[in-house]
Amino acid sequence: MGGQPDTGAMDRLRARLGSISGEFWRYLMASVLALGLDFGLLYLLTEQAGLHYLTSSAISYSTGAVLHYIVSVSFVFRERRVTDPRLEFVGFFAIGLLGLAANQLVLKAAVDGLALSYLVGKVAAVGVSFTLTFVTRKAVLFTAGRIRA
């Protein structure tokens, strides 16, 4: 007791937190790109094509998810747990389905429950979906420790 703190452990912790912080900001930027596509398609499909807002939302979210995957594996995450890109995409998309479910539930509650515009509801849905998918993807797909197919 009373000895010197383990500076090696503190340095490793700082490096790890810095890595997560950097990944978070890169993930946020990838999300902004995907969200631009998502919002644009949501608006076009609902207003121009006449689709129901939840149908438009499912299509636009899924399209944004594909863009998000490409940007995430290219620029966001440095560590990859799954070595087979096909399995990684399946995992990424499956986690995206959790985000889609959260997105749809929040959007429906905002529009049908609170009588908000679907675009305003989408803003609320983005916060929930972003947090859910970042935490889950980071924990399941983009950490050290390999899963081989």
C-alpha cells in the first residue's frame, strides 16, 4: 500500500480512451454522411414518391446503413474482430436492424403519439439509433480479438 501508481496501466487506459474517443468522432462523421442520405431519401420517398413515412424511413435508413458500413470499415474502426468481410457486413447490418427498429419505434411515437412532423420525429430517432448502434457495433464487431469464419 502507499506505493507508486502503476503508470503503465494508466498510460494504457489513456491510450484506449483516446482510441475510443477518436473512433467515436470518426463514427459521428460517418453517421452524418449516412444521415444526409437517410434524411434526403426519407423526404424524397415520402413527399415525392408518396410512400408512407415508415416505409420511406425503412428504405432510407437501410440505404444509409450500407453507406455507413463502407465508411466505417474504411475510415472509422481500426480494430476488426471478424476477419471475413462478408460475415462482418452481416453483423454490421444485423446490428443496424436493431437501430432500424429503434428508429421506427421512436418515429412512430413522435408522429402518431405526439403529432410531430415525421422529419422532427426523425431527429429524435437519430439520437437513439446512433447511440445504440455505436455501442453495439464497437462491442461486437470492432474490438481486438479475432473471430474467424
